[in-house]
Amino acid sequence: MADPRHHHSPDRHHAHRHDRPEGSGYAVDEGGPSRRSLLGAAAGSMLFMAAAPGTARAATTGTAAANGVAALAAGGASRTSLITSGTTLVHADLHNHTAMSDGDGDPALAFASMRSAGLDVAALTDHSGVFTIGGLSSAEWRRTADLADAANVPGVYTAIRGFEWTHAILGHSNVWFSDSYVDMSLAPSMSAYFNWLDDKDAIAGFNHPGRERGRFNNFAYNSAVRDRMVSLEMFNRGDDYLFEGWSSGASSPLVACLNAGWRTGLTGVSDEHGTDWGFPEGKGRSGLWVTENTRAGVLAAMRARRFFATRVSGLRLDATANGIRMGGDVPLTAGDVTFAVDLDRGADWIGRTLNIQVLRPGTSAPTVVDVIPATVGRVTEFTVPMNSADGTWTVLRVSDPTQTNASPGPAGHACNDWGVAYSSPWWLQG
């Protein structure tokens, strides 16, 4: 493996870079340019908050709600990719709590709040049982389904019932699209939890990875549920989890998870415990590329890992590697991989310069093999040589180099700047 503390200069590996402006014709411009850290991450995000929609909380009914949707639509990018076809972007928050577990808010208000904030997909995922607080009861589990069904509008707004399996030491895991839930009484270990998940028609994810010291038995791999464990949270609340625990000697959760063999996409979530579901700017959220905005469409996108993590509302990120969309297998053992990246957030961001960092496997932190300046509102293309002998996965991280990562990794690491978004991985398959 390459030294994870080393990254190459931006021009060393990419054979070419084309920035294509949004609009017809693609004219070419050659060579364009945990709660504990929420306050620090928010301070680092001031560049984005000035023009960001949704910074003011709107009511969940009436004119204010309509204005909340309009504000997001006006401030965000269009939902159509410039590099792929057949899907539409939807904005999602798949991790939220209410007073049915350790949240503060009335669950009857949650789905309406998230819809009025401009989200297209939302889930309630209250804890299924915690040592220190009450978790979901069977009646509350049924109530979650009733609330989701009442809020769900196929083709317009997708409301999902879920729950969060909760272990104080091993970690927390969200489950979506399940007819039943499980708590610590029946699943007190990772193996018991995975055994329960194995025979369910459901999907699940690793939440705030590394916050709990057991780190899912350090992401011990279980092939039986590889396809059901679809996500790894990279943004939770205002935190970037790339280097979670690094200051205490732990490795990057991203590296630990993907090196173990898991095939997770990457998500951002608000993990909301208050009463303003969907509204706080700077908290995590996800972008899903769906064929339709329905539960079936969302489930298909999640299973395909066709989604990205961000903490900026209204962001559009689509990317391909040798023509394969994020979340897919690239049929290559060794050779050049050409990426096309569509990055936009609407009129307020046109022309801003961000970095695209190419992350590859390392031993304890990701190796950054290239850093490419990208102009927002243009399609950026670049080529990087890769070899599966160095590891099979690749992730693109979008960052703002003028701001710092509130949870940095190794000294001098390229990802010690402020994370804007993560693509889901690609996997090299010879």
C-alpha cells in the first residue's frame, strides 16, 4: 500500500482535465483552476452558509412551508445530471429521531417538517432499545409506519419507516424497509444483529462510524449481509467522520470499513434529535439518483449505492469512472481510469473553485493519489492510473481548501481541509 500520509501533486497523475460548463455543447475550458465538534464544523462552513438556503427555520404548514420549498429550489442545483441519464436527483435525510426514543420532538410533526424544508426523501429511525433510555415499543413501531404512510406521496415525497439498532460499545446501525425491528434483548452482538438482518428483506448502514469504541468489531466482515449493509455515514450532524478517532490512535473508519471488504455507499445525515427536522444548514444529508421518487425507487438506488454524502443543501454531485456510475464495479485490474464529475449548486455557486480528491486504500488513512481543482457548474474530467494490487476501492471527496477539517488526520494530509461531499465508492474488478 502507498504511504497514507503522502499525496501526489495535482498534476502528477491526471493525463487531462476538461471543465465543461453547464448547458448545451459542453464547451471546453482547458486547465481551469458527534455533537462535540458541531460548533467547530459549523465555524468551518461559514463560506457556504452565506448563500445557503434553509438557514432560517420555516413552519411546517401553510405559506411558510411553501416558501421553504421554494427557497431550496431557488438556491440549489437542478436535479438533472450533465453526464448520465435515466435518473433524477432527490435530496434525502435518512436518520432522524423523535420523542419515541431520545429525541425532543413530536413524531407527528417530523415528516411535514422535512418536506417543508425541501427534502424529497425522509426517514424516522428511532432507537430500538438503549441501556439508558427507552426505545421503540411495538405500538410506537406501528405508529412510525402509520406516520410514514400518511406522509408518503409517491412521485413527490418518499417517507420511510426505519429504526436504529443501538449498542453502547459496538455502535449503532440504521435499518430501513424492514417489517420488524430488533433490540438488544434479541441482538446483543454484531453476529446476532447480522443473523437477524440476514433473513430480512431490508437494508442497513453503519452509523457515525468510530464514535463508539468497538467500531462494529472493527468492521469485521460478514459476507452474508454484505449486500444489505449499503451505507457508511461520512457526515453526521456537522461532523466529517473521515478521521474519527484519529487523535486517539484509531484508523480512518472509511479505510477500516472498505478495506475489510464491505461494499458500502457513503451518506450524510442530520441525526436530528431536536424539533427542526430538515432545516439546519450544515448538517449532513444525502443525494440519491433515483428512477422514480418512490419507496421502490429509493430502495433500488440505495442497493445500487447510487448516492453521495454532503452537508450542503441543494448540492448536485454525479460522477462516473470509465463510464461507470458511483457505486459500481469498474472492469479493470490495472490501467487508466477516467472520471467525469458533475458538481453544481445553482446560481450562487457558479464559478467557485473546489477540490476533487481521489481517495485510494491506505493502511490507516486514505491515500490521496490526485487533487484536481474543479469549477462549480462545469463538468470536470480527469484521468488517474490505478492498480487493483494497491486496493480495489476508490472514492472522490469534494473539499473547500480554504477551510479546515475540524477533525483532521495525519499532519499534512490532503483531506485536512473542509469536506463538502463524498461520492460512493467504485470497485476495481479484474
